[in-house]
Amino acid sequence: MKVLKFGGTSVGKPERMHSVAQLISDAEPKIVVLSAVSGTTNALVDIAAKLTKGDTSAAEAAIEQLFTPYAAFVEQLVTTSDAKAKGHAIVKKHEDIIRSYVNASGFGDKETRLFLAQGELISTQLFQTYLEEKGYNSVLLPALEFMKTDADSEPMLGYIEEKLKEQLEIHPGKHLYITQGYICLNHQGEIDNLKRGGSDYTGTLIGAALRLEEIQIWTDIDGMHNNDPRIVKRTYPIPELSFDEAAELAYFGAKILHPTCIRPAHIRNVPVRLLNTMQPEQRGTVISTKSTDRDVTAVAAKDNITAITVKSTRMLNAYGFLRRIFEVFEKYKTSVDMITTSEVAVSLTIDDDKNLVKIIAELNDFAVTEVDKDQTIICIVGNFSKDRIGASKRLFDALEQIPVRMISYGGSAHNISVLVKTEDKNRALNEINERVFFASGVLS
Ligand code: ADP
Ligand code: ASP
Ligand code: MG
């Protein structure tokens, strides 16, 4: 059995849903994970934000704008009057849930999470309605019955495995299961989600939980490219990546993959294939344990980074300094991405600045701090083992006109990270593309 995840653009139009149905029409057993119709989750975020602010009339207008196009979507998706009635009823049910909160008092986080779940609930039911009309022997698997996170918001792989197996056993004789990406229950049993882009994570968690043959992530591009195609013109797909390389690229901003979705696949050694719904004949990218021997593989960039420099006031023994710093980050469950040190100071970066004020206040008890916001980590993934030379020179030549705030090299053999101001990111990625990836003349 395989798991196939289709992203927002892959189910973004009725004709796209028809193509997805085609792609899954063979008899091979599969679990199909769908995202919300593209634009829906963004709209739901926006509606929830308006209600949180108490801006009722703006929220009502946004609800109207989100749901109006679904009527035409249903009309073009299915043909029989029964299926159309069913489709409209699905949309209405979820629109009514949203509308029932418009005048409710105390709209907050919990309600927002409930709103964000509606997109995947709608897309999967509409798709199932189409499959039924076409005579597919498919069944809906409710993600909320098996997808769960713990008190640290980490998916519970053992629980997912157990509950998913139970769900599959409810439907003997079926070989095509449709489920929602992104949504889950949290440790309090409330509706929650796996963070933006989380349908990829649902796909890899299912593949890992059931130790499936392969995880396929179908999107709107032919695999992982060497650089961000939204920013850089001349990029190319990478046929093979190791789990480590893919995990690093995803974590450091390659939007094609959710930041932590490679982890479960890696743990249980299930290969991940990235494929293009619009061009299914393209080979895409395969992610597996196979290591590759390239100098440089790809570059990715992660925005919204805060850099913190912590200077010792020399009142503390040097050997206690790092421990005290990291205890503060641990206390606030804030993970640190980059670190560089000098004799009297440490610079580090975080991407979650929710507790920044408290963290800085505690650090200031024993050190002097300096904070820089709006930073971007540029992460170059490749083979930088000790005996290799050349790649770092090409990288720093490429960055000669760009101010660099931090450099991290040697933490692992397959990653060099630099921290730049976000305003310099596009220039940096373009320079790196020309001078690191195309410099050798091998690629042109
Ligand atoms: P989906 O809705 O299918 O999950 P996403 O928008 O989340 O799709 O991810 C696909 C997009 O990721 C591509 O259209 C592309 O613009 C962007 N992207 C950013 N970096 C990369 C990269 N290194 N390789 C491929 N795509 C990338
Ligand atoms: N619909 C969710 C989002 O837009 C999850 C996903 O598309 O992966 O973030
Ligand atoms: Mg995505």
C-alpha cells in the first residue's frame, strides 16, 4: 500500500480533482490525503483573525467571499442532481458552522483551530462525492479518529499507528481510503492542526505509522529544486535526495515540504517521492537512505528569524555560561537553530519569538543582550565533509556584496548556514545560484 498526498493546487479546481481521480484509478491499494482547496486555509485564517478582533462585518464579507465560489465548484465537479445536492449540502454544513461563530463572544485560539480544520473537511467530502459518482470503491477515513499530537504538539506515532489500523479494519474489502491532511486532535482532545503546510506531515505520518511501501507528495512542481523557484529563475529539480538532505531543506524553508515532515519517514525508512500533478510523467524527486556525492545539492531560506547576541558580564564562570543560556531557551520551549560563539559572547537564532520578551528578561539577569529581528537563515545543503574543499569559497565569493550576520559551518557535514537580513535574501539566493550552482560550468 502507498500513501499519496495532494496539495491545495492539486485539488484547487474541479478539473484538478478530476485529474487526481484519474491518477488514483488503478487497483493498487492506497490512502489518499488531501489538503484544502487552495486559498481556503488562508481565507479561514483571515476570517478567524477578523472575529478575534471583533470585526464582525469584515468577517461576514470574507465568509461570503470564501464560500460563494464553492457553488460553481460543486456544479462543475459532479454531474448528477443527487451528487450536486450532496455537494452543496456539504459546503452549507461547514459554512453554517463558521457562521454560527460570527456573533459568539470570546472568539479565540480554540475557535480559530476549529475554523482552520474546515478546509480539509470540505475538500475530502467533495472529492469522495465525486469518486462515488464515478463508481470508485472508496471510503472516507476521518483524520480526527487517528491523528493526534501530545502536550508538546508532537505527533504521537504509536497512537496514530494503532488507531489507523483500527480504522482500516472497519472497512474490509476497500482499497481506496480518502482522508484529511493537516487536521488532528491535540492532547486535550480539541481540534488542532499540524501547522501550515501540514498535509505533507499527515502523509508521512501515515506512511511511517503503517510502514507503507512509499509516500508520495503530489504538488504543482516537478520535485525539490536546487533553489527557491519563486525567487530564482534558473532552478532545476533534484532526482535523488537523502533523508538528511531533504529534512534540512524542509526545515530551513523549502516550501515544497512541511518543515518536519521528513522525520517520521526517516525514522521508519519509508521512501518519499515528490511528484507533479500537472506533469505526472516527470520523475520528480526520490528521498531515501541512499546518500549522494554532490558538492552542493540545494539551498533554502527561512525567514522570520530573530538573532540574539548574549554577552557575558564576566560575573559567571565561563564554563557555566552556555548552560545558563540554554536553560532559559529550554524553559520557554524555544528551539535554537544557529549558534556561533566567541570568547565572551554567543550569538544564536530562534524562529519562534512568542516568548522573546521573557527570554531576554531572564538572559539580562546574567548577561547583556542584543536582538536583531527580520533575519533570514540561508542554508546550503551538500557534502562538506572535512576532506572536501572549494564549496565554501564559492559560497563566500557569492556573498561578497552581502552583509552576513552569522556563519555556521561544521555542525554537520552536509550543511552550511549563514544569517543575513531578510531584505538581502533574494539577492543572496540569486548570487548563490549563479556562483555556486552554475559556477563550475557543469550546469549552464
Ligand atoms: P502544496 O499546496 O501542493 O502543498 P506548496 O505551495 O506547499 O504546495 O509547495 C509547492 C511550492 O513550493 C512550489 O510551487 C514552489 O513554488 C515552492 N518551493 C519553494 N522552494 C522550493 C524548492 N526548493 N523546490 C521546489 N519547490 C519549492
Ligand atoms: N491547508 C493547509 C495549509 O494551507 C495544509 C496544507 O495545505 O498542507 O496550510
Ligand atoms: Mg504545502
